[in-house]
Amino acid sequence: MLYFLQQLINGLTLGMMYGLIAIGYSMVYGIIGMINFAHGEIYMIGAFISIIAFLLLGVLGVTWIPLALLLVLLIAMAFTAAYGWTVERLAYRPLRGSFRLAPLISAIGMSIFLQNYVQLLQGANVKAVPPIITGGWILAEQDGFAVRISNVQIMIILLTLVLMAIFSWIIANTPLGRAQRACEQDLKMAALCGVNVDRTISLTFVMGAALAAVAGLMATLYYGVVDFFIGFLAGIKAFTAAVLGGIGSIPGAMLGGLLLGLVEAFWSGYFTTEYKDVAAFSILVIVLIFLPTGLLGKPEIEKV
């Protein structure tokens, strides 16, 4: 039972990170019906910016950990938001009226470009950062086995819950959220009703990129190492989480991320880590066979 509880904590932590990245996929798809396959690279850039920011703050003598974390979070979100805005302007906006395959190919090209761009700037070697947040708590102990939750895991879970509450409130209660919901229903009618569609879509990319930056910072603190290739696998898994929860649904993206993280953690704990990805994608296939729109997705209604 204690081992189960430990894997549950590990799975929730991993699922929170997947969920934050998956929200970016769902937000973009919900509004313009396209998949931003460069989103995983935005997460990777957020991780690299976090390491660079930590190094700069160390040079400047900022040693108080809460202040350093807040500054790094703001810096990473600002820079990745700029990258998200640029991706929308270069890879999506010029092709918005084209056939649906064109933006998809453009997004894949942007993903490859960003991956190699970071490799050229930062090198192919793994970048490591010393532990920033240390310590933890023992929740239970029996027969020499202790259930531990680290302070990093606590921070990841709490920060994700806070960000989910903030973004849900923004979408439900602000003019930007109302514009996003209008664009999700019908882009043309939203434009006719006075909604600035281009600005709404750009801000949606910016919001998704900012959340990916938070996930990048979390991965940096949790694993302590990053490289230019981490965005590919994380992006694929986050896309899987978005589809699993119901692409276009923000609560579904978080639910899918949590489910994916739990499947990976329990499979790694009770079976073997070599096939954890196979198990995760198998769950996706099984769910989509019986629920083609995902767990919380809604069937698309063709407008005539």
C-alpha cells in the first residue's frame, strides 16, 4: 500500500507537467482547429531559459530562493510567450485560410527549426543545474520503506492547481475569455460581432506558451537536466494527453495529463520502465475506441 502511495505521488507530479503542456494544444485546437506541433519545443525553450535565468541571478547575487523562483518564472513565461506569438505569426496566420494540411506541415517545420536552433545556440550536450529546492516530507513509513514527497513535488502540484484556477477564471470571466469562447464557436461570426480574431488567436498562443514555460521550469527543478531534444517526447505525450482528455477541452487536457502520468508511474513501478510509453499509448487507443472524442470531449457539429 505504501509503495502504491509513493507511485501515486510520482504519477501526479508527472501528470501535472503533462497537463500544463497539453492545455496549450487544447486551447489552440479549440479555437482554430489546428494542432501546434511546435508546442513541445516551446516547453523545451522554457526549460533552457529557466537554466539561463538561474545562472544570471546567481551572477547578480540573488540567493533568496522564493524571489529567485518568481523571477525565473516571470522571465521564462515572458520569453516563451514571445516565441509562441512568433510561431503563430509565422507558421499559422499566413496559412489560416489554406487547406488544413498546410498549417500542420508548417508547424512540424517550425518544430524542427526550433529544435536545431536551440542545438546550435546551446550545444548538443545535456545541461545540468544543481538542486534549487531541496528537502521533503515523510508521509508514512513501514518495514524500512518510507513514502516521501519532496518540496519540489509539492511546489509543482500547488503551482499547477493555482495556474489552473487562474486560467479557468480568465476564460470564464474576462473579455478575452469571452472572445476565445466566441472564436471557438465560429470564427467568422465572432469577427462579424466585433471580436478581434487575430489578436484573440495570438493571445491564445501566448497563454499556451506561458503555461509550457511553467512546465519547462518544473522539469528543470524536478529532473535537474535538460537538452535540446526533450521537447519532442514531452510534446508527443502532452498531445496524447490532450487527445485522451478530449482535444479542445482544458479540463480534459489536465485530466488526460494526470491519467497519462499515473499510467507511466504505475507501469514503471510495477512492471518495467522500458514499456511505459507503450502502456500510455495503448491506453489512448483503448479510450478512443470506446470514446472517440476523449474523456471530456464533445462531438463536433458540422455547421451548415
